Amino acid sequence: NHARHSARDGRNPGPGMVKNDPLEKTGIPREPRQDPPRFGLGAKRQHVLEKPIMPDTDIRKFRDEVRTRLREIDNPRLSATFAVRVALMALPALADRAEEKGFLWYWRQEDREKYLLALCRAVQFGASSSIDFAMISAAYAAYAAYAAYAANAAYAANANAAAATAYAAAYAANAAYAADAAADAANAADALIPSMRQELAALSRDTEPSRYLAQAIELPPALMGLRERFLMEIRGIPSFDYWADWLQDRYDGRPQDPKIIEKTLLLPEEIAAQDPRAINRYLAELATGEKEQKIKRVRAIFIGNGEAGKTSLIQALNG
């Protein structure tokens, strides 16, 4: 058995080489994909997503179908937008078998929040088409690299749906790999294929990417329950309710505030270096405007009387 997206099946131009790979300049070593056999001896069936497993040849045909359609449309920004919507469709597969084995059972306990944040952030970068991508490419690449690590860890635990979802997230902002993201989503849940085909059929060269991105995302009925389970599980992790709200807004087609988007993506270095819960709390404050209010309070205190403001300044900085 060889990796599903090896050099022979079209993702990599050659052994060890990925053209325009978002992980290339991260400084984080790229691990090889650890794809277990998807059918035959050693294959694992998914629980909520359980159906006859699609043969590799069918996945390749679907990827080629998507690639052909995106070439016809010939709009890289639209391809990238399609890729992020596909990743959003696939994310609920992370909750597969959660009721039996616990949420994110396929990752080590100490890695779960880090990997979940990486996937969510990679998708968030992809869902921010109004931002100049050159400004955020390094930060995105770091999250994409960790999303790829998360995928390999899930494959090692024979959690194929979760691993395929993680790969879809890793490439969510990369137009060059939009067809591969669709193939990964199909691996996560083949029930998504009709939805992806419907989206592709509705696209044209003149489709405005930002309007397309803002449309509600409709999942097939078979996956609606899994989506609710996924959002519920996320809310159960301290500070991750921010992500449950953000994802729910994307599924419902609620618009994003461009000013908040930019602040959300370009985190201060001292924030980006903290643990996932601290980052999530910061993002939540940005989303609700609390962070801006704190900054205004600090500015007001600096303008005020020197010694009298010290206590108030400390209180403001500590929230």
C-alpha cells in the first residue's frame, strides 16, 4: 500500500517535492503521510460515516473531476474559496465515534487542543479572502503544518475520517490543492460528494468569491447530526466555545467583520506563542469587542494623572 496522495497520484510533482506547498517554509519538518489501507485487510470502517468504503480509483476520479471543473472556471481565488468550504463541510467528521471513544480519541491527550486549534485556524485563514494573503502566509503555513501533523497522528490511530478532514483543513487556503481538499473531504465522508458537485455546478468564472464564501453551507441530512455533535463537543472544551460560535456562523452564512478578521489573523507574537486556551480567549475578546475596550481604558489611564493611575492601569491590563 502506498500513500493515497503520493507522487504517483497527482498531489506531489515528485518524491519529497510539493510545488507551492504551504508547509515548505515553516521550518517544521514535513512528515510523510501515514495512510493505512482503506479497503481489504487492515481497513477500518467509520461509525457514523459507515458505508461501503470508496475504492481509491473512485476517489482519484472524483479529484480529477473537481480539478477539471476548477480549470474550466479558471479563477484561483474561487478555487481557494471552494477548498475552504469543502474543509468546513468535512470538519464534523472529527466527531466520528466520539460517543464511543471520546472526542478526538485518535490524538494523544496532550496534543488534542493544539491540533484542534491548528485545524480551526487553518480553516479560518482560508475563510478570510478579503485579507492580502502575503501578509499572513507565514502564520497560515505554521498552522497548516500542524494540521498535517494532526492528520498523520489520526491515520496512525486508524481514524481515517478524522485524518482526511485534517488534510482538507491543511489545504483549505491553497487554490492549487482545491481538488485534493475535495478528495480528502470525500474520504472523510463520501456523503459530501453530491454537495460538492452541486457547489461546483453553481460556480462560474464571474462568481464573486467573497459572496460565495458567505453563503450558508448545507450538509446532507446524514451528516447534520454529526455536525451538531461536533459543535457540542467543541463547546465542552474550555475556551473553544469561540470556535463553536465561529463555525456556526460560517455554516449559517453570517458575514464576517473585515476589521475583526485582520486582527484575528495577525496576532501579536506574545499571544501567538501562548497555549491554545490563551489564544482562544484572546480571539473571543476580539470577536466581542472586549479587547478594544481594554485598550481604550489603558489609553485613558495613561492620559490621566500619573501615580493615581497605576492601580487602575494594572486592573485594566489584567482584564
